[in-house]
Amino acid sequence: MPDRVFKLVWSTRVITPTQSSEWTDMDSVLRQLVRGKALLFIIVLSLGGSFHMGSNITLISSPAPFIKSFINSSWTERYGEAPGENMVTLIWSTIASSFPFGGLFGSINVRWITNHLGRKRAMIWNNAISFVALGTMIASRFTNSFEMILLSRFLFGFISGINTSIHCLYLGDSSPKKIRGTVSLTVALFLSSGKLFGQFMGLSEILGQEAWWTILLGIPAFFSIIQMVTLPFFPEAPRYLLIEKGNTEECKKALQFLWGPGDYKLEIEEMLVEQATLRGERSKTLLELLRDRNVCWQILSLVIIQGAVEFCGISALSLHSYSIFQEAGIPMDKIRYVTMGVGLSEVLNNITCGLLIDRVGRKVLLWLGFGIMAVIMALMTLTLELKDYSFWIPYSTVALVFLFVIFYGGGPAGVMPSLTHEIFIQSYRSAAFVLMGILLWGSFTVLGFIFPFLLVRGKALLFIVVLSLGGSFQVGCNLTLISSPTPFIKNFINSSWTERYGEAPGENMVTLIWSTIASSFAFGGLFGSISVRWITNHLGRKRAMIWNNAISFVALGTMIASRFTNSFEMILLSRFLFGFISGLGTSIHCLYLGDSSPKKIRGMVSLTVALFLSSGKLFGQFMGLSEILGREDLWNILLGIPAFFSIIQMVTLPFFPEAPRYLLIEKGNTEECKKALQFLWGPGDYKLEIEEMLVEQAALKGEHSKTLLELLRDRNVRWQLLSLFIIQEAIQFCGISALSLYSFSIFQEAGIHVDEIRYVTMGVGLSEVLTNITCGLLIDCVGRKVLLWVGFGIMAVIMALMTLTLELKDYSFWIPYSTIALVFIFVIFYGAGPAGVFPPLSHEIFVQSYRSAAFVFIGILMWGGFTVLGFIFPFLMVTLKSFSFVLFSGVCLAASLYVFFILPETKGKTPLEISEEFRNIRVCGSSTDMDLCLETKL
């Protein structure tokens, strides 16, 4: 019967003479899909793969209010008081993000697992974890433990992370070449089907009720169990059997089992050719994949396309769809069904893509899909902004939502699984899927953390990103971009000097010129930070940032021209200008962001300064790789990259408002302040925020913005200044620079290959980024003070231990490895403590009239310390060597004790309340400042 139906369907298609033989072969293979067990194999494979992932993504939405209520009641019963709103949001956000976090861990392990167990056994054993995940989820309710929900979601994520990657590998390794695209596309089809299934099961008429949420979230385990029971009846992947195991006979049997009787000579010959090309080459690791210049274009294509799929706007549509449908007049109780209609359209378009992918090709579907999606997003921006101008505009937005999903499902989302499998040969394929998994689950994790906290009803998230590009992100870029091209610039100085003066410069002269170029960035930053008060007072935060970015055109032009004019002086000038832009831009970034943030999440929002600083450093390291721009012919382009971020900010920032606090307190414009708050954070009257600003404005009594000298002479802020000085200098002299210098030898002594050390160093940078994110989740819950003293305290202990491990490294094989562990732990507590807390703290402890001058003071400390450190640090390392870590340990310990005994907590307080806290720091039993016994209001 199925064969007869197949013939009926395909006999209706007109076959041209030129296509005849090709389509006849296609018909033959598709008949085998029905005659063999391939169709059943695809379904079984999908249930524990992409379908499992899709259902997990949408199942969490429906029971969200029930889980939050459970968190509230569980916390109250355990601790005797209700948790704050921020704490509930933190726990819920962690639960929601634990699934992609587990997926990230799972995807990282896929190469090791598939190499040791093969595709089939890896999938079966991975499904065994579902028993634990299901049991933990069901038990969470009876044990009144929200931690068990988090663990269960992490385990479900781990299962999905491994199985989704194996699903793509297994399916691609089992498919004939002519319909590989169609077969591999079922990954996307079952992913969208899983999401639709999750929405359906979450309806209140099914399992979306308070009594059933644990059963609802445990549903994916049943699909894992079905796959675990049925998959043993199917063969291992044919390509894996032949190319990696060399078993031609088993490969042929597997093909016959899946696709029906036949000799499969062409398929087997093609595999044998690939096997011969590989010459017994083993499966590559991720580091080997990233280092191999032969696959640099494949890697770049994978990163760009996967990144575009993740950040194309599909997540934003999920968040906006409810309000879009509501404004179009769709009743609230019907919106969930319309949302399911959107999901159904994605499923149908995955099917359409499956029919087209092996006819029109991957490239057409990709560029056409992305192109039309870009146009739709641009039109949607207009319709969302103009929604109140005419009755038909909200309906056009609804139509655009459906169109976007159609081209997303029929293009990028459908093509990506098969493309990833095709562009790499067998030995690179497992590592490529590890890379894809990191991109997929990593971005998923970041989005999961950010979205629940930032009020995306307004444009705050976009504002934070735009502001950061010309602020701390640019500083981070400039700090690390200079490392990679160092030998090329020294060669350029040598050749430029020789051509100009007819003789080669001495080694000391080259070192002097290079040191001057390296230090010119910090020197420019010092000049920029000194100018911040005067510029912001005359231009405001917004215009100051825009005009500061205009200098980047000169800096970029000078850097590019330096090579053609054979002038190392132009490199020096360009780096000085980039430093000036960074020094001024970072100070304005902190001011602008702090002046635009609501009190309750001011810490988390201001902390993005540190997050983008560490992200910028990581980006600079990545761009400096020899596979990207770290080559001798591209060093001037590499060093000019930060200018492009300045230009992006210069073009986009005019669409955002001035800082609300600046508008009200300094300009007295309450109406513009309210509009700015509504633009950034969504609709609302913001009475509490505006009242707090008016109280501060009244307390200042029209007081003008203080100069740096007035700030330093004012006894009312002496404790704030002392706190800034101690914490800033402790951050600079805590040893993070020493770790950067020592890390190469530390990793080398642990047996890491020299060529791989740069990637491990990037791993250290990535850990700082991730801990900045963690700090963002904690800072408004546990407070600034705890994160500071605990961070500095643990850093002090680590530095002391590192002195021992570096001195005793030759006594045992495990000691160098313990040093590596200490490096990572130090960076984790540095990023989650002092580095993350300082930006919001520096803004909070001063009232408006002192704030600009305070940032001049911070800039002098930071950039002056940076300049001094750059000169004395090499000598310190030569003199003390590893014992310099004892000095850094002492600095961290002193800072920890100061914060613990003296610094007041600033969490959830206004600048006036914080100033009062500092005034309460007094000498015991005396009004003089000479006694040693201090106390503070803790």
C-alpha cells in the first residue's frame, strides 16, 4: 500500500529530459525509504533527539507561575519568611537557564562519548539519565525542594545537548548523498514539532494546571525511554562502521536494513574514497579543529550562520508575540491558540524546506531566507513603532510574524543541521558538532539568564549593548588586541627605522619605541578620563559619548595609514587616540548607565560594564588568533577594529534618550526624565524613581557640579574617596596582571602544547565573562559588600597557595595541574567579586554633584595605575619572580579586611542614604580622626 501511494504521488511530477536520470535515482532512493526501515529509524532517532529538545524548550512556559508560587511557598516554609521578588526571579531564572546550561555541558562531551561508544550506544546510554531526571522532577514537589527542579532541568538539558548532536551525526552518517539534505532536515522538523507538542501539552485543558506541573515537565523522559527501548533494534551508522571501524560488510548490512535491498556500490565506494583520503587519521579534538587552517572557512561559516540563527530575532518574537496579538484585537484566551498556529506554520515550512533542499540547494534557501527575514524585521520595527497611527497596522504586524516564522523554518532553521554535517569530513565532524553545540547552547544559556531580568518591554537591553560597544567593550578589545601583533610591529619599527636612517636600530631602541607605543594607550586613557567632568557638564552624557566616538575616524585612518607611510609614530598617535576615546568613553559609560538604571536592579545593570570589558578582552584574543587577523599583513586592520564599534555606537546612540537622572537633577526636566524612563524600561508612571530623584535634587539645593579639587578638599566624602582608592588599587595590584604574564609558563609546565596555550588562555577569559554574568545575578540579592570581601579574601588565599605551587612545581607531577586550577579559581572570584562590583559601587557612593569629579578621580587612579604598572611590573617580576604573589596576596587581604570592617552595604539604597552611611563611620568615643578604633553601621 505505501509503495502504491508513493508511485501515485511521484508519477504526477513532470520530468524533463535533462532531469530524468537524476530524478529516477531520487525516486529509487525514496522508494527505499518506504521499503526499508529508514522512516521508522528517523522517527525513533528524533524522539530522543531534537523532538526531546523542542518539547523541553516550550514545556517550561506554561507552568512558570506555578513554579514561582512553589518557590515562594517552599522558601517561606524553610526560612520562616517570604523571599523578595528579586530572589524569586533569581531562582526562577536559574531554573529556566539550567536546561541550556546542561545542554552546553552535554554538547561539549559529544566527541569523547561518540568516539568511545559510537553513535548508537552513546544515544542509548545517554537516555538512561532520563530515569534520574524524571524521578528528581516528580520528587521535587513531595520534598518541597526547588533545587531538585533545577537539577532535573539540568539533567534534561545534558541529555538534549548530547542527543541533539548525536542525532545530527547519526542521521547524516546514515543517509544517501542524494537525499541527505531531506533526511537531515528532519532534525529541524522534529525540533519544531517538539516545540508545538510542548505548547499543546501546556494548555490548561491538558496538563497546564497547578496539580500537574511536575508531570508536565517530566514528559520528555518518556520519549527518551521509548528511544532507549527501540533503538537497539536498529544498526550503527553506516559511515561510522566503514570509515572509522573499517567494517565494509556491516556497513552494507546497515544500508540494506535502513534503505531496503541493494548492493550500494556507489555509496560504499564514496565512503572508501573518504577513508583512503583520511589515511587512518584519528578523530580531531575541538582545539585541533580550531587550529587547522584548512577548515578556517568552514568554521567561520558555521559560527556566522549559527550565530545568525540564534540572534536573528526568533527569541524576541516569542517574547513580543503575546502583545502583538493582543493589540491586533485577538481575545486573551485565544492568543495561546494563535501562538500554536505560529508553531504549526514553522512545522509546515520545515516540511516544505525538506522538499526543496535537495532541488534548489542549501545556499539559495539560506541567503534568501536571511534576506527576507532582514526585510521583515525592518518592517516590523516600523509597524511596532507606528501601531497607534491606524487600525490596520497591528494586523500587518501579525502577518509579518507569520511570514518571518515561515522563512525562518523554510530557510536557516531547516538547512543548518544538514549543512553542518556536510562541510566537514569524518575526522573533523564530531569536533564540529561540539563547536556547534557550544554556539547553540552557550547563546541559549546567555539569553536565558538575561531575558527574565531585563525589562524587554522597553529598549533597555539594546541600550546597554549599544552603550557598551563604545565604552568598556572597546577598552577590553584594545587591551588584548595589542598582544598578538607585537612581533610584527617590532619588525615594522626595525624596517621603518632602517629605511629612514640607513642603519638598523639597536635592540634597546626598538624596545623603547615599542614600550612607548604600548604605554600610549594608557597615557591617552589618562587624558580622556581627566576630561570627563568638563565634557559631560557641557554636553551631557549622550552628546559627549557621540562626539567622543567621532575621534575614532582619525584613530582608524592614522592606524591604517601608518603602514603605507612607513611611520611608527602614526601607530603611537593612533594608540594614544584610542586610549583617549576609551578613557573618556568608559567613564561616561559608567555615568550614563548608572544614571539610567532603576534602584532595584542598578547593581546588575551597572555590572554590565565589567561584563562587556571581559567580553571585549575575550573578543580581542579571538580576533588576534593567526587563523583570523593575527597575521603580519593584517596587523594594522586588527588594531583598528575598535573604531568600528565606536562608529556603530555613533550611528545608533542618537535614537536613545539622555540619562533620566541627568535630565531631572541637573536639567530640572521632569517630563523628559519620565519619557526617558518609559523609553528604556517600558510603560509606567515611575513615581518612586522620580520622587527619589526630586529628594536628591532638593538636598543638593542647586549646588553646582564639583571640580576634582573641590571633591578632594571636601571632608564629607573622605571615606568614599578612601574606599575608592583602596578598592581600585587593590583590583589593579591584586595579581591579575601577573597571572597574564605567568599563565604561558604555568600551562606549558602542565604539559599543554605550546600551540594550544592561547586557546586555554581564551578559556580563562571565557570563565571571567561567565562569572561576571553570575555576579550580575547575585549583586542585587546578596549585596556589594559580601561579594567584595569574600572575593578579595579568597583571592588572597589563592595567591598564597600559588606561591607554594610555583616554588614546588618540580616535586610532583600533579602540582602544575593544581596551579592551573588555582588560575581558573582566581579569575572566577576576581570576575564575580571585585571586577564585577566596582562599577556599580563607584556610581552609588556619590550624589549627583560629586559624581562627575569622582569619575575623574577613578580615571586617574585606573589609567595612572595602568601606566605606572606597565613600567614597573616587568622589573617587579624579574626581582621577586613567583614571590611577587605573596605581595599580591597581602594587597587582597588588606582590601578584604577594609571592606569587611569599614565599607557600608549600598544594596537597594539611594545615593543620599549611602552618603549618610559613610558619615556614620566614626572613631570610637572620640570626634577626632587620630584614634585607631573604627566602627560603621553594618
